[in-house]
Amino acid sequence: MLDVECSVLNEAPEHHGTPHSTFSIQVLTVTILLFLFTFPLFANDLQVDKHTLSVDDSVTITVLLTDAFASLDSVQLPLQNLVIDGSPSVSSEFSWINGQSTRRKVFTYTAHPRGAGAALIGPVVLRSSDGQVETLAPVAIQVLPDRTAGSNDPVRILHELLATGRDPIFVVAEADKTSAFVGEQVIVTWTIYNAANVQQHGLGDFPKFSDFWTEELDVRSETLQQVVVGGVPMQKLVIRRVALFPLRSGTLTVEPMSIEGQIMRRSDTGSPFGMFEGTIVDIHRRSAALTIEARPIPPGPPVASVGDVSMQCQAPQQKSGGPVSIDVVMSGRANLRAAPPPAFARALDGSMQIGEKGVTVERREGTMTRRWKFLIFPSSSGVFVVPPLVSTILTPAGTRRDLRCEERSVLVEAASAAANPPAASSPPRDARLEAARRSLPAAGVLAVIAIIVAIAGPRVQRVMRIRRETQSLLRETPAETRIAVDAWLVAGGADLSLIVREQSDRGDAYRALRSLLEAAERDRLTAEPGEIRARVREVVLARSNAPRSNT
């Protein structure tokens, strides 16, 4: 194009005019050509690499900024039916030509669809530091439906992927039961099936369990298995397992969970080194949603919990004329956090106090244990009869069952809850031990004390530090506590997007805390302050135990 224009201009003096007019035409032509070539490269622009994609595909979004707008550190990118994957990559250019400077900055995003249908990027409003405002026109994208999106059948999903020329990697959600009573445990497991050359993978979008109380279970002990799916050898790995407890009756939905990863597609060049060559491609796979039919509790007396539960009671004991103490433990596959303590079958001959001893969860087995301490203050001395302790539960079969600790008798002294406990009298000391103590040099005593302090001092300091940090993160509302914990982790150099996905004690503790706080924010459950404190402490403790590079 440029050569043709120059040849016409060189012939112009002979046919069309003076050298002055020829020179003006040349300048004008060159100016127009430079404008045409440079304008697309130095104008603010919003572009995508594709306008049609499948549900498990990704799209690259490029935002080009020039001149005054190139000083922006970030761009607000409005999205519909799309989710940004991580932070954008940013590149900057600066040039100085003939006394004029040019700046150019490019933001590159990667996003994946939320579901089938129309998607929209923008409009993007740009505001420069010198007051300029420019709006980039929106870009529309069409997301094609995926026939595998509604299935958790590995064979069906694999056949559909192969038939459409997609890589054989997918995630499946499975529930151990599809019908349960309100409060009954349902264990959901997400598993990756893979027959592709995966370079790396991680958890993507997390489902929001708005209708469930959740407990994260440990899957770090799960090992990679070799299986055959539809005649195709594949690798199978459990990546997440959660115990869900329905909070209301009705048809409840467990939302899909997605994975993100990178795979290598081999180059089909016929070269002997083709098996070592290829391109890295981002992939997104999403499990299908699950439906749980939550049935209401059958009419009848109230129940403490729903599930397979057992109860054990320690033999009653009284020490030094104080209260009679009984340790009670309930354990099983049930949500015992909201379970009331067992009740005595009949009235006591005295007063009673019940103390909480905490709740523990076996993260591998999915069992929960709750402990109480009963303190009974007998009104008279003599033989004291402890009535049976009873708690009613609902079994998964829908029948009520009484957990019972039988009646026991113990010889007691009268005690009062209002009176101060008597000071324990010092037991008589053996004369030889007393002589040995007096004969021990003072220096030896000081040395023993110094050794004890040296051993126990760091542990005590660590316990006190964890206690202080836990207390500093607690707020009046669950939302404020969640914000405080997130800010504390970020200030310590942690990446929340990585913590929520990582398979570690820290990841388990953080996900458990988020589940508790989100449930409390939704007013689905009245979370006890002690429970929130315990979850926050688990996060603090997990961070202190994590390697320095991960914190």
C-alpha cells in the first residue's frame, strides 16, 4: 500500500502541479497512513479471544489502556455469567519518539462461565487521574449448554467429553443418601476422574450450603486409585468431603463445585519428540448439583438429635464433701452441637449445675462427640440415689430411641452450691520425705525451678499468644469476625484464595470457620460464642503451625 502511494506521488510533478502542492499532498498522505496504522494500537479497547464457548471452557479478556489511562493500577470489570480466575496479568510499555512520550498498559484476565446462556463483559468505565472519563463498549458472549452438566454418572460424562473432543477430566459429586430427616447427617464427596496429562489442579468455585449446617471432613489420607470407566483407564482421587445436616424440610440443593487446572495437549507433528511437546491449556470442570429430600421430624416428643448416637455416663463421685460429679458423653454420626444435655428421669434430692466440656469432631470418620459435667449438691448426707439420665434421639429409620444411663447409688455428704467449698486439709507428710526436703540445698531447688521454666516457658508463651490473637479477632457480630479474620490472614502474607482451597489443617480450619460464620449471618443457626471462639482459635493455631512459606 505504501509503495503504491509513493510511486503516484513521485509522478505527480510531471502531470498535476507545482513542487509545493506535491509536497503538501505527500505530507497529508503520510499523516493519514500513520494515523491509520497507529490508531488501533494506541486507543483504549476491550477485547476477548472468543465470542462462543462451552460451559467448561475459558475466555481471555484484554483491556488496553493508553496515555493518561495507562496510569490506572486496576480496572473494574463488570461481568454477567462469568467468574474471573485469579488476578490479571499486567504489562506496561513506554516509548519516547521525537520528543513525544507514549504509555500503554494491558490487563489480561482469564474467566470461566457460571452456566449456559448469555454472558456480558462491561461496559467498562475508565477514569484517569487528570479527570478524563471514557466508557468501553460491552462485549457479549454466548455460553453453549453442556449435556454433562446435569449428570454425576462418570460413564455418561466421559462418553460425552470424548464425543465432543474435550479432554477426559471431570469432577463428580456423590451423596451417601438422597433422603434424610432434618438434622440428619448426609456426607457428600467430590471426586476427580482424570485420563489427561494434568500439570496442576485445584478447587475452584465453592458451593454455598445455605440450607445446611456443615462440617468439613479430612481427605488428606485419600490415595490415588486406578479405575476403568467405560473401558477407559482413569485416575480417581477424592478432593473434598463434607458432612451436611439439613436445617429445614423440603427439596434442598447442594450446589455444584468446580475445579481449575492446566493440562498439556500433545503436539501432533509426527516428530519423534512429539510426546514431549505440546501446549498448556486451562480447563474448568463443574460437578452437577445434588438434590436432597429433607423430611420433617415425625410428630411426637422432642428429640435431642437425629442419627446413630450412643451415650455413656461415668460413675458418680464425690470428693471432700463437695458436689457429686458425673461426666456424660454423647457420640455418633449426628449434629450434637445443638443437642441439649440429657435429663434426669425424676427429681433430684438436691440442686444441680451442668457444665459444658466442649464438642470434638473426628474429621476422617465424620463422628461428633459432646461432653457435659453434671454437678449435684445433695441436700442430706447418707446414701444418695442418682436417678437415670435419659435423652431421646431419632434414628435414621424414623423411630425414637431413648439413650439411658441407669440409676446409681453413692454414699455422700450434704453439700451446697452457694457455700464455698471447704479448704482441703494437708495430708500428713512422711518424716523421711520432710527431712529430705529440708536437706535439699537452696541452689538445687533454684536449679530445678530454672529447668522447669526453661522447658515450660516457651509453651506457656505460645499458648498465651494464641489466646491473645484469638481474643483480638472476636467481634460482636459474625460478619465483623469474618472480616477481622480475613484481614488478619492477609496482613500475615496469606492468600485467601489459596487457603480456602488447600488441603491442610489451616484450610480445614478456615473452611469450618467460614461455614459457621456464614450460617450465623444467615440466622439459620444461633452460633454459641464459645463455638465461634473455638473455630477462630483453630485458625490461629493452624497458622502458627503452618510452614513459614505458607503463612
